[in-house]
Amino acid sequence: MLRLEGATLNYGAFRALDAVNLHVGKGELVVLLGANGAGKSSLFLAISGLRKLASGSIRFEDTELRGRKPSRIVEAGVVHCPEGRKLFPDMSVRKNLILGGYVHRHDGKGTRHLLDHVFAMFPILHARRDLPAGSLSGGQQQMVAIGRALMGRPRVLMLDEPSLGLAPLIVKQVLEAVKAINETGTTVLLAEQNAYAALQIAHRAYVMESGRIVMEGDRDTLLADERIRKAYIGA
Ligand code: ATP
């Protein structure tokens, strides 16, 4: 469904992505593992059209995404939930969510229907819908960020470290929500440093180091791999 070939991205003289090949099949939940600075966010920014590739291609089904405007990429069905949530803290939870459906703003009925769906998925957001998003707990803000991405009607949902800074119990809840989203038919690409928890819900995973894919495999292969256990999971 989504296929990157030879994706290369530079920040000046620094190469953040070095000929990355990666694919995500329809209905899959694929995890991208890697330490701080490995290039996970850069990969998502490139797919979203927010950073320009120096070379390579990003195909979504039959469409080349490279060179497209970010809004057109969302319209095509590739939606990015960024690292650090990036909410508008002074705006209400409801308005933050509605903004996620901006490219579909002419379809008011669809937006209302989706908003109900997000509130059903995260009932606490319905209870807090009129509060400023910035007043919510970290876990609840992450739910707003995921809900906002769902409002963009993703066919491929890219989640950049949704567990960052959250307590272990909340991480579990967030990853369960991600799994549920995948099980209802949305393809997911999930970047995580929390390797063990992420691999529990993944079908396949890639490991990134210094802008390169250094390993790929299905969940069980990576969970059993000695190098992965040492570098990302611990004992
Ligand atoms: P993190 O979890 O810390 O965000 P990451 O795997 O997402 O890590 P990136 O944010 O993609 O990694 O960063 C990859 C490399 O590119 C890092 O060395 C980072 O310092 C560098 N980098 C990121 N953004 C820029 C930028 N705008 N200008 C220059 N270098 C950058």
C-alpha cells in the first residue's frame, strides 16, 4: 500500500535518511524501531511532504507522493500524528479534533459522524470536549492527537512515538487503542522507542539506525533476535 524506495533526505550536509526501502501492506501494523536521532521522524515528515527527499520515491498505491503538497497527501489518505502531539493547547478538545478533518471540511455530515466515532473510542474526550486541550493529562492529550489524525480519514495512519513521556499504564492504553484502530481496517505505521510494547501489537517491524534500515522481520523474529533484545528491549 505504501512503498518507499531509496528514500534519501539531507539536512544540509547531514544525511538523515540514507536510501531507505520500506513497505507497508494493506491492513498491516508495522513498527519502526530506533533510538533517538535514528531518523524515524524524518521518515514520517518526508512521507507527509513536510520535508523534501533528495532522491527516491514514496508510492501510495498507484500514486507518487513525492513532490505533493502535504494537504494533498492527507487527502489521499496518509495521515501523520506527530511526535510531541502538537495540539493547539488553548483551543478546546473538540476544535482540535475538528481541525484534523480540515481537508474534508466540505463534508460536514461525515465530520460529525467521525467526531462521534472518536468520542465513542475515547469517552473521556467527550466528557472534556469543551476544555482547552492543554489542560488535559499527557495520556488524554495523546488521545486527542490520535483522534485528530483519525478525523483526517486515514487509510494509512502514521504515529510518531505516541507513548513518549507517558506512564506505563497509559502507554498500554494508548497502544491498545492503536491496535484497535488497526483491527478496524486502518493500516498503521508506528514509530516507537518502546520496542517491547510496540512489538506486542505489530505484525512486522523495521529497525533504523543512523538513517538506515538495518533489520526487518516479523514480530516473533525480532522479539527473539539477540541483537534486538540487547539494544532495544533489555533482559
Ligand atoms: P527522535 O526520537 O529523537 O525524534 P528520530 O529517530 O525521530 O529521533 P529524527 O528526528 O528524524 O530522528 O532525526 C534524525 C537526525 O536528523 C538526528 O541526528 C537529528 O539531530 C537530525 N535532524 C532532525 N531534524 C533536523 C533539522 N531540521 N536540521 C538538522 N538536523 C536535523
